Amino acid sequence: MSSGLPLWEVFIRGRRGLSHQHVGSVHASDAEMALRNARDLYTRRGEGVSIWVVPAASVSASSPDEKEPFFDPAGDKVYRHPTFYNVPEGVKNL
């Protein structure tokens, strides 16, 4: 059921997280209202430290049906694989 308001995708960075995670969507008239709605809906227990809202119409995505041709060019770039890097002892996150 649509409210007639634009749809916003919500991303939250948790207290222990290093990156934002998609948690859901909200309807709002503008970004400020989307942030407030997201805060009220997704962080009621104080679990977030940062919220991003993005208009759903601005999100572009690749198709799972086209994963082979889309990701194929990355296969020949072996330098991108972590096997070429030595991680110093004691480093938790890079």
C-alpha cells in the first residue's frame, strides 16, 4: 500500500559496525523527514550511530541474471585478491 510519498532506502551503521547496512525503507516527503522516520523506526533501541537515506529512485542495481558477464572482467585482475597482501599480526580490520 503506497502512501503517495517518495520511497527512501535506509542504511544504518551500528555501534560495532564498520560500514552501513541496508535495513529497510521508509516513505517521506524529503530527506530530513526520511532521516527522522528511519531513526524512529530502525533505531528505537539506540543501536545505530549513523543513518543514511537514499531516494529509492536513485538506486541502480545489477541484475542477478547477468552476473556472469557483469562480473567476468574482474576475474583477470588477480592483484585484487587478498592473497597478494601480507596482513600484519594483530590487525583486525583493513
